[in-house]
Amino acid sequence: MSKPNTPEDFWRRVERGGPTQCWPWQASRDRQGYGKLGYKGSHWLAHRLAYTFAVGDIPEGKIVMHSCDNPRCCNPAHLECGTVADNNADSIAKGRRVWATGIRDGNAKFTDEQIRTIVRHPGSNVAVGQKFGMSHSWLSKLRRGLWRKDALLAAAAAREKEEN
Ligand SMILES: [Zn+2]
């Protein structure tokens, strides 16, 4: 029997970068590309361990989602607890599935144009999120500038142009 893994063993396998960068898992991964590690007698996905160690226990029935869409990433700043429904909404929003407006590219997310429209749309995170198929927690991140900064900067630049 090898000795059980500790949180330190876990973090040693994560290439920790800057606070906003992805922190890729450096050890074994599953077929979907998620990191994995045995901990306390169970098989864990690495990003779930990262969340548990950095934030706390994952509530029953909740999943840990990546804002960066990088399955290897273990940066707690890129992880968020949600429900399967949130994750599905997020997947749809990001265009991983065929989406009603016709974004079919597997990696396509909201276009900058859509981000601009959504950010400007008045209403609560929940109401606006529902209208555009974005989970309210991601919309809140978007509005706080924690997600899609590139698109927000593009939107700000476009706004300036319109005003001048
Ligand atoms: Zn990441």
C-alpha cells in the first residue's frame, strides 16, 4: 500500500501560476481530460479536490464547474459550485451544444457582440441570465469583469467609438 495522499501531495501536482491563469493538473487524467487522484480512499477528480481544499466541502448534489473550460485546471478562482442545470445552461451558453442562434463551433462562446448586448441589458442577473441562456452566476461574473474580459474591453472600445 502506498501512503495516502495529503493536500500537499495534491498541490504538488498542480502547476500553480498567477491568480488569473489556469493551473493545469500535472498527473494522471481521465478520458475527458479531468485530473484524477485518490484521496481518503476514494477516486477524486482533481478540480473537485482543488475546490474542496481551497474553498470547502462541495454541497451534496452540486458539481464543480470550470469558468475557463479547461478540464485540467485546478485554479480555485476558475472553479465554481453549481447544479447540473447550471452547467448545462453554461454549456449551452458557451456553444458546446448546438444553440438556437446557430453557434455550432465546439469552442464558440458568446460572441463579443452578444456579450455587449447582455452586459448592457437592464435587469437582475437572474432575469437577464434567463433571457439569454446564461447562468446568473456567470452573468454576475461577467458584470463584475471576472469573465470574458476580452469581450468587455472590446465592448467598451466599441461604446467609446459610438459615443464619439
Ligand atoms: Zn482555468
